[in-house]
Amino acid sequence: MLTRRGVAGMVAGLGVGRIVPAQAQANGYPDRPVRMLIGFPPGGTVDTIGRLLAPAMSSKLGQPVVIENRGGAAGVLAIEAVARGRPDGYTIVLASAGALAVIPHMQSSMPYDPFKDLAPVSRVVSTPQLLVVGKHVPANTVQELVAMAKATPGRLTFGSTGSGSTLHLAGELFKMRAGIDILHVPYRGGAPAVTALLAGEIDMLLVDIPVVMPHVQTGSFKALGLAADQRISVLPDVPTITEAGVPGVVAEGWYAIYAPPGTPAPIIATLQRATAEALVMPETQRALVALGGVVAASTPDELTAHLRAEFTKWGEVVRVSGARMN
């Protein structure tokens, strides 16, 4: 898994310590630092992406973009703070798919409506989840794994980072699309789930690529399929799960920038432009791709359309599976 030292090294490697004055921005914005809230502790995937993106955005805005970690409730607290924030463009959030498209289906009440209480800016990156099995599992392809599951219903197990987590729902989506019965085993985080797979306590994981890449490279895990629309460069020989015979299994951790509702359109446009320009910087792209990410800049309207499609999809998975958060 990524360490804070590793994150610092990647950020330093971007060579964007200098802040270059940007072109004239809307109404003098920004004329002071911009805070980017991260809803998770330092060192995780969202924090890593934010710390790669922030200095690149700074170089485009002409002002520092300062990371503020505000962890809690699986990213909900940071989004809530922005949903209630001043609409001046000086506080934004790097939000995760789970807190936008998944958790609202499993909570009786939410402190925000992701469609009404946030101003979309841009998608940033998607990190497809990878279907891996332990060495003890004889299957070497997705089709062989599905055949095993159908031959022994309820015997194979998949792990997750907790009931109701995005990894749990990715497994449930795989079950639905493949028409199989596999048993969910929740753990308290990614590291315990990976340890369990290494020990043979569970049979498979659908998990973020950076978490398991070292074990795939050493042969401890077998990578069977990618839960994405297309293959990625860091795993060119791993087919998508759709290619491997189970269509419709797309489970990505995606991340997007939002501002408070009511933020003026010229400020949103400035933030969107800075994000898009930061994401096409070669240094930024290389660092994000090395994490297994797919750069995915968008317009605000495209972001809203993507969220709506994801919201609908995960709502169905929650309804059919009966998944609930811990």
C-alpha cells in the first residue's frame, strides 16, 4: 500500500514546487490560497491523488492549493463541509464515488444531496478495481472462477473493507452479473483483507489496484480481470471482466472536484480549466497512471451525468443485495 513517504516522493517528482502566475482569472479569482478538502486520512488513495493534483492545479491558478484532511464517515464529513461552505471558490473537495453514489442508498438520512447541494467542477481520475484470487484457488481465468462458483454454490468467498463498502458492492455486482453465489467476508480495511487473501482465509478480492499490485507482481495473487470498460497500461495483459465473459462488471473508484452550491459560474469555469490543464501535464499523468488510474477530466455537465449513471447502478446493487453499512 502507498506510504506517506511514497506520496511525498511522487509529489516531489512532479517538479511543481514553483507557482507560475496563471492567466487573468474571472473577477480576480483566486487572489489567495484555495483549500482542497480530503475526506480521508493522509496516505490513502484519495489523499495520494489530491497531493498529486494540488501542486499541478496551483501552477495553473497562480495560488497555492492546500490540502486539508478532514476524515470521517467514509468521506461524508468533508463533502458536508463543502456543501455548507461559502460559495466563493476558496474551499473545494476531492470527493470519492462512495460518498456520492453509494452511501446515500444505505443511509436513512444524509447531510447533503449530491445533485442539489454541490456544484460540480470536474472528474479527475478513475481507479478500476481488479479481481484477484489467491494462489490456492485453481482458477486462472474469470470463466474458470465462475464455473467453480456455480459448481459449489456458497463455498467460494470474497473479502471487502467492510459491509456496505465499495469493495463489498463490487463483489455483489460481480455476483449479480455472473449469476453466482459467493460468500462475503468483511474486514476492517484493505490491509486486513489483503492479509486474509495471502493466508488463504478467503478466495478473492475486487480491490483497488495499488493495494494488490505488489502481490500480483510477485505471483502471490492471480489477476483475473479488470472491472473497467477497457484495459489499462499498467496491466496490459489482464482482460476486462466483460472481455472475460461477464459483461456489465464496471466498478471503479472515481474521484471528482466539487465546490459549494451557488459558486458563480465564472469561478467554476476557472477551477474546471485549472483541473483539466493540470491533468494533461505529463508529470501528473505519469504519476496517476502509475497508480493504476485513468485520467478522466470532464465538464461539470459530464460529471453530473456520470454521477447520475453511477447513482442508479449502485442503487440497484444495494437494493438487490440488501447491503448495509457497518
